Amino acid sequence: GNRTLTMIKPNAVANNHIGGIIAMIEAGGFKVVAMKKMKLSPELAGKFYEVHKERPFYDELCEFMSSGPIIPMILEKENAVADYRELIGSTDPAEAAEGTIRKKYAKSKGENAVHGSDSDENAALESAFFFSETERF
Ligand code: GTP
Ligand code: MG
């Protein structure tokens, strides 16, 4: 697949890292094909992260993701899902490689600056979650 879905998470938006993160995304060879700023309700955050509902951090995650505005974006590049996960680095910033977005901008395993889809199938589902057909042309 050639598309993935990312969100700039509330901590990164609140700390004025929107521009820095988009600069790293574009320098990494990705094209921003859709983008908006919005605030998730706890219910919508819960729906987005439904696959994690049995995990111990689920409530904390939904609370954090609805704590402030986020920037969802659809990104385009050959091999987008895998290449983007490489660009963002490990979930835990302590384990993220030098030069990755999370190494630079994540505060903790929870407040880790960005999301990246984990499969082509989820990239398509997550893109449809945030963007209407007229926005993801
Ligand atoms: P995403 O790109 O956001 O999906 O991250 P990921 O695929 O690297 O991690 P995963 O799908 O396993 O977890 C989803 C999100 O839950 C992570 O990005 C974190 O924000 C959060 N998360 C994961 N593990 C923990 C944890 O141990 N504590 C807390 N508070 N949050 C966690
Ligand atoms: Mg994930």
C-alpha cells in the first residue's frame, strides 16, 4: 500500500511541534494528502483505540487522546505503513532510534507525539474514521 494514517497527538500539538513533525514527515519522503485539526471526545478516542480496550492503559490512553486538539493526516509514499513506523520509532521514546520523530518529540510511552497505522487494512479504516471521501481523494 502507499498510504498510512498518522495523528500528531495532544502533547505535541500543545508544545508547538506541529511544524517540526510535519517537516520530518516531508523530509522523510512522505506527501501530506489530507490534514485537519480537531479534538476527539473520550467516546471517539475509545472507538479509535477499541482494539486496545482490554489493555491496562486503555482508559489513560483515551483520556490523553481527548485532552486537547490533534492533527490527523493521511500520508502517501511507497511502502507507507512500514516506512512511517520506521520514521516514528519505537512506542517507548527510551527505545526509539536517533533521528526518529518519537526520539525527538515523545515524552513517554503514553504521550508519544504521533500515531502510525500498523497495517494497510488499518490505514484504510483509520483514514475513513477521520476523513470523508471528498477529503481523501
Ligand atoms: P500507535 O502508532 O499510537 O498505535 O503506537 P504503537 O503501535 O507504537 O503502540 P500500540 O499500538 O501498542 O499502542 C497504542 C498507543 O497506546 C501507543 O502509541 C501509546 O500512546 C499507548 N500506549 C502503549 N503502551 C502504553 C503504556 O504502557 N502506557 C500508556 N500510558 N500508554 C501506552
Ligand atoms: Mg499501534
